[in-house]
Amino acid sequence: MNRSDDVTISGYETATFYCMAVSDDSTVIKYSWYFGHSSQPLVVDNRSHHFGDTRLSVDTQFDDDGGAGRAGMYRCVADNGYSSDAADFQLTVTNGRFIVT
């Protein structure tokens, strides 16, 4: 699976992750995104999480903590019904004097 690099942002910015899997033309790839060690996929809420299948944007501009609560590991899982693959990403948020990962 191809994936983007880990991302470091300042508080109140947007981080974007990309992943892409390749499969046979006759199978559709479904992408799911996860935060931390959750087994529940992230849900599109049009405020802080924006999806585009192979893309996840994490918008921290409305967070009281500047995005510190969204720092950590994100996972993209690509599944075509026969097999799956996953890629992990790290979001680091810097807010002036401290760094949260």
C-alpha cells in the first residue's frame, strides 16, 4: 500500500493523510480510517474529519485545545472483500511550547 508521510502541524491547522491500494479491476476497494486503537471507524462529521476514500483530513481549527486531542496514530485500512492491507500514520501537534504525539 502506498501512503503519505507522518504529519506535524501547529495547533488549529489541518492535517491530511493519503493511502492507496491497488487491486484487480473487478474488485472495489473500500477504505476505512481509524484513530488510536479504536476498532470503530472514524465517521464523517464535516467539521473535523473529511474523507475522500484514499484521503483523510483532520481539521483542528475548531478544537479548544488546538488539536492536541487529535494527535496520535491514525490507520487506513483498504479491503477488497478478499484481502486487506493497513497503513499507520502519526499526527503530531505543536502548540508553541509543547509537542503532542
